[in-house]
Amino acid sequence: MRKLTVVFVAALAASVLSCNRAAPETTDKPKVALVLKTLNHPFFVDMRRGAQEAADRLGVQLEVQAAEREIDVEKQMQIVENMIQTGIKALVITPSGSREIVSALVKARDANVPIIIVDTRVDEKAAAEAGVHTETFVGSDNYEGGKLAGAHVVNVTGGKARVGILEGIPGHETGDSRLRGFRDAVKDAPGITVVESQPANWERDQGFNVFQNMLQAQPDIDTVFAASDLMALGAIEAIAAAGKTGRIKVVGFDALDDAKKAIAAGTMDASVAQFPSEMGKAAIESVVKAIRGEKLPASIMVKLEMVTKESLVRR
């Protein structure tokens, strides 16, 4: 009897140990990589939140990584390659470099990992030459956003302004498209002159430094278009340092919370809103469809909206 009891207890213990070992390894959730430009920018924090909400709802295991700085393309490429090694089922990425990122996307292609592009388009020529196929692009139309900003400047200045522009990173699709849209919107207004246009690389500190120098060289600038709100907020600080608060109109892009506060306070005139949380949500919804083998449209566009003091009051 004791022998039978010992055998039974041993078998039961082995069964429990076996179950305990197996439990952590079983999951039905597909692992998806979300590789952002940075997590030090409220825009991408909002995008991550929207993506995570969709992932939780749709049963996706979301792995999020990003470089420290938005301009660190090499780090982003390393992150993509490392994520592929972990066995991800799909890749969602906001490219830090439209052309540079293609070589990392080749690795995803070779691993049969579907690719969803968000916010910044991949260079079409470079992707085609490398044989890289992306399932869809999720984002807003940066060119149209630039046109919205330009049309606003024409309207609020009565078609007479001396404009300084703070660009993003030269050669990057997002900033270049916004800049092109803005210039096209103001080109038929003969009273508007772009007196200087300089890159400030999406960063607040550079927005301050670049616009401070710009204002010293061109003291008659009365309007600023910044291709992102962080650069616009830096320009506002430079305007304050020069004692010109309220005398220079500032128009930004992204409608970040700090920008909305500046608009409400009257130190910033307007900003173009993009809704990054909606981009994150749409990207994960697209990923699920891609994993299932469903065909996606070439692009999924998220709305744009001009945010002004009046629109904030209406809300």
C-alpha cells in the first residue's frame, strides 16, 4: 500500500511540474513590433497609446521600441533587425529616414514579415529598387497640412507677411511635404515673402537657437511657420527673449498639448492637428488584417484639422 502511495504521489508531482513548465510558453497572441522615431515626443506617445488600446482590444502582443532621438536612423535600423530576430509576426514603423530605413526593411521582407508604414512614407524609388513591399501607409497628408497652414497665414495676415520658416530634417518626407504645401499655398499672395527658411530638426532647443539667429539676421520677420510644434515652441521662447511676444504670429504643426496651451494664451496663433492616436489605432487594425492575409488599401488617411483660439473655445 505504501509503495502504491509513493508511486501515486510521484506521478502527481511530475504532472504538476509538467503543467507548470508548459504554461508560460503557450500564447495565442501574435507578437507585433511597433518601432517609433522616438518616445521623447508627445506625438509618438499619443500614437503608442492608440496602438496599445487597439492591440489590447484585438488580442495582439505589442512590443514597442524607439531611438532616443528622432534623427537617429541607425539606431532605428538596429531596433528593426533585433525585433525581426525575436520572431515578430508583423512590423509597424514610423521611419526616421525615408530612404535609409529601406535596408532594414529588406530584412523584414526576407523574414516574410508584413510591413505597415505610419506617419512618414518610405521613399518609393528606394523601396522598389530593393524589392520591398509595404502592406499600407497610415497617416495624414503632410502636403495638405502644409497647405492648410499656408492658407491660414494668408488669411490672418491679409496676404501681407514676412515669413521665417523652421524646417524639419532636410530630405525627410514629412517635413519636405509640409514645407512644399506651405510654399504652394502662399505663392500666389504677392504680399507674402519667405525671407528665410532653415532646418531645426524637429527639436525645441534647435527651434529656439535657429529662430533666435534668424530674428537677429531678419528683424522684420512678423510670421513664423514651424513644421512641428516643438520647433514652434522653441521659436516662441526666442520671440520672448527678443521682447517681441505678441508681435510675431507663430503657426505650428501637430497640435500638441503645449501648443494648444500657447494658442489659448495668445503666444501661438494656430497649429495643424494630425490625431496620432488614431494613426496608432488604424495601424494595429491593419496589422491584424495583414496577418490574416487580407488585402489592404495602399493608404489609410487620418483627418487634418486647423486648431486656433476660436476652435479651442468652441470645444
